[in-house]
Amino acid sequence: MSESAVRPKSAKPAAIQTGGAGQKIPSAPVSRSPLAQSSNPSNLLAAVRIRSAVDSTTEIRDTLWMLHLRNKNACVVVSDTPAMRGMLVRANPYITWGEVSEGAIEKLKPRMIVKNVFRLHPPRGGFERKGIKVPFKVGGAMGYRGAMDALLERMA
């Protein structure tokens, strides 16, 4: 079966829109900031780097770099998309992450160093009882934890 039988030549992908005479129609400007895009706080995730990436794979170091988590106790607020969740899951052994509320983000604003990236103190009272090398579900600090508000308040 040839490609022309599957899709007529006149059909264009949905992402490309053209006006008269084949001119591309510019789309509305899109803000890349998750804080500007989301009016619903449940659509935002916060991630905090809790461990160094020494002896980690290149993939994990690159993922942490793309998330802008370059130092310990750095926090980033991202939109809740499948791509972002995949990056957070890949970096799970080196970060803790979860949903964040608008109120917690407002408290972090003075600590912002770059758009959506915050430099925080270590948490008052320390991390959870079993430390940073144990998953949150078992009593440690790493990985997905649900709501991040309490931890971020201790770190601000």
C-alpha cells in the first residue's frame, strides 16, 4: 500500500495551518512558564534536588541539567505533563517531587534565582527519619511524595 493511498497529498498535518497562497498563519505567542500557563494549582509540580549526581549515568545528569536542578536544595516548578513526569521519574533517586499549591509558590518567590528555579536552604529539622537514600514511601525523602507544601515551607 503506497503512502498516497493512506493520506491524500493535499492533506497537511494538523500542526501546520496555512492561509491564502500557502502563507503560514502565525499562532498566538505561548508562554513557556508553567506559572503563567496554569491557573489550576494541581497542574504544577515542584522538584527539589536532594543528592549529588556523582557516580550517576550521563542520562540522569542530563535530565537533572534539563530540569535546571544543578545544585543540591535547588527547586524547580514545572507543569504537569507526561514528558515532565517522565523526566522526574528518571531522576527519582536524586530528587524529591510532588504537587505544589499557589500559596507555597508565593512563599518561594523571594528565593527565585531564574524563572521557576529557586535556591533553598536545607529543611529545618532535616529530611525524613530514614534520610535521603530511602524512598519516601518507606520513610525516606527521595522520589514522589504527593504534596510538597510542608517540605518547601521548611526549606524557604
